[in-house]
Amino acid sequence: MSTEEIAYDSKVEGEIIVTRADAVVNWIRQHSVWPMPMGLACCAIELMATAASKFDISRFGMEVMRFSPRQADCMIVAGTVTYKMAEVVRRIYDQMGDPKWVVAMGACASTGGMYRSYAVLQGVDNIVPVDVYVSGCPPRPEALLDAMIKLQDKIGREPSVRNLRKTQETVSVA
Amino acid sequence: MDQEFAKGLLERYAFLSSRDSADCLSYFCPTDNLVELASVLRDREGFEMLVDLTALDWGQENSPRFTTLYHFYSLALKTYLRIACDCPSNEEPEVPSLAAVYPAADWHEREVFDMFGITFAGHPNLKRILMWDEYPYHPLRKEFPLAGIETTLPAPDVAEVTEASVEPAPMMGGPFVSPAEGNVSESEPRAKDESWTEEVEKTL
């Protein structure tokens, strides 16, 4: 590489856009959400419908459903979380790389729903931090898509650069 | 056919005693004869299938408190047969396992053990099947509240990080049940005690 190429070049300089690091980072993150389908009950069927051709979650850049938490950054908890399963949900959450988000899909994941019972965790927010709650039993695919778009908005508003320091301190049980 | 067959059964197996039933044939069988009965039902009477295995808790005040129930089905006779077996002990209920005769009994007996705390003698792998192994209660017993009893989460490390535990579920006036009759709009599941909502007058 000659020295001429790294010197001032009006063609390159003309195409430079000045912006904030947060805006760039968030723009990249919010348009490539890789969901991890935590399908635990009937909500998972609606989740599948959301991914199928009629509703087509890939319009929003989220079609890459990963069943490995290491490759995902948004856990969609779709269904009833029992106390026995809570441990697994938390461990899978911990195995996801930062940054990561959680969507509580449907009444059960949000609050325990109709299962006011000895066996069911009354809301997945007892064990993992939830970013978006979706109402419905189960929610229609449109509702999930709306939640995912809201999640994109939320990702767009995050102080990502400042969070870099914070995530290193996160406690993990994975 | 049913009556002849029933009469024959009672004659051949003297330890059986008849039991009230609204549908299929139903008998009481003492615990000591249960495995023997299951073997002959399968090999000689043609009841190839153990369709269901469950238990009843009659409540702490009753004796016998626990009864295990078995539903057999015969493909040749196209008939069901119900066998009830009272557990001799109310405190440590135990009945013999049928897992060696009917493999279908294996998981069903684990479920009954989990939910009622009834031990199945001779079961190959008697441990909880629904709740986690360390869970201290048997949820389908009459004295167990639907909302549950406070205890710790199965995984201590997860419990420590999340500070979550097993807590009694908020019943909000529930359990929510739907009346079997009436308009569909009025038969949605609802709480028996709706005193928490101001729209409905308290009925109790």
C-alpha cells in the first residue's frame, strides 16, 4: 500500500458520515436480532406462525431462529414456565452472549397466566430481566411482531457504548 | 355378556369384591392379590392393556384414605374393567407395583407416587416424574393447597442469583371455573369469590 492511498482522498472523504457510536451500534443490532425460541407451550405454535410465510418475521431481519443460545441474542419465552423449567430457562439465558434481550410472550410467560398453581412460576421476570411483555393467550402473530418492533425501538434507544462496561459485571450461573 | 362375565370373574377370583360403578365393571382387590390378579387378567382373561392407573385421596379424616385405581381394556371383549385397591396404611400408603406385568404401569406409578406419595413396592425406578426430585410435598393430596406451599427452587445457584423461590400463587379469588350450563358469554371461567371486583356483588 502506497502512502498516497492513505492520504487525503476527496472521494473517500466525500462519503464519510459523522455519527455517534451508539447510533451505529444500535442500528446494526436492531436490524439483526437473532431470536432464541424458548417454546414451552401453545404460544410456541403462534411463534412458528410468526416465522412462517404468512406473517414472515424475516421482513424485520429476525428470521434467523437459533436453537443454540450461544448464537442468539433475543430469547422469546413462549409458554408456561414451570418451577422445574425455570432453572433451564435461566441457564439458557446465561449462556446467551451479551447483548441480549428477553420477550415474554403471552399471559403465562408474563404473569403465570391462568396457571395460579403450585407448579408454575408466576412470571418469567422472576428469573430473567424481561424487555417486552406481550399480552394474549396466546398472542396472535401480529402481536408478537408488534412486540419485536417495540424491542427494535428499545434497542435503538440503548446507551450501548456505556453498557459495554456494565455487562462485564453481570453475574452468571452458566 | 357383561353380567355373565362379571359373575364368572367373581367365581374364579374369590378375593374380588364388587364395587359401585356408573359405567364399566368395577371390583375391589386386596393389595396382596393385586399382582396375581394383573397377571391372570393379562394372560387368561384377555385384558391386554392397562389403560390408566391413578389414585384417590379420600381425605385425612377417612380410612382407608388412599385408593389406587386401575383401568384395563380387552381388545377381544371390547370392554373396560376397573380395579380399585385400598391402601392398608393411611400414613405410609403402599401397594405392589404392576410395572413387571404391564410396562405401561411404570410411568403412571411414578406419577401417582409424585402426586399422592403412594409407594409402589417392587417398582424398578420409583422417583418423581413431574415435580423435581427434592420437592417436599405431594400436590394432589387433599390437604395440599392449589396455590402451593413456599419452598426453594430446584437449583440453589439459580435461586441465589435470581433470588427467586417457589411461592404460593396469588389466587385472586380463584380457582377459576366455568359453569357447565348457561350462555357461552356467561360461562367463561371466573372466580367463585369475586369480591375483589367492584362490578360484581359478593355472593358468599
